[in-house]
Amino acid sequence: MAQSIVNSWDEVPLFDNEQSEAGFWLENQIELRLMEGAKTAASEVSESVTITLRMDPRMLGRIKRLARSRFLNYQSMIKQWLSERMEKELRER
């Protein structure tokens, strides 16, 4: 049986448990450029400033689960989201 190719992290669902995640990965594989992009983004290190951000614990839990399903650090994913949104806002000016 041929595996389906995952071309976007949006194609990876949130899993209820490890068994459903294992089943998904038996039938799907990540497109190489997508995986390379994740590795590159994670390895890009720049000077940063520490901030404190308060948020609802349930929201943080959902963010962590989503990041884990994408094999990302949740803080890196939040920074990526903020960066993408900032670029969008700047383009729309």
C-alpha cells in the first residue's frame, strides 16, 4: 500500500492518542522539503529577548498538542505564527 504524502503541516490532524497518531503515520509520510524546512527553522538561532505572556492554560495545552503533532517546539511555533502574522499585517498596510 502506497503512503500518502503530507505537503503541509495543516494536513496533520490533532491526535486524540498515540494509537491514532501511529495509524496516521503508517499511512502517511512527510514530504522531504517540509521536513527540511522544519529542521532549518528550528536551527536558525538569533539573539532573542525573553518576555512573559499570560494565557489560558487550556489554550496553552492546545498549542502544545498542536506543536507536538507537527514535531515542533511550541515556543518556536508561536514565534513562527507571530512572524507570519506580522508580515501579513505589514503587507496589508
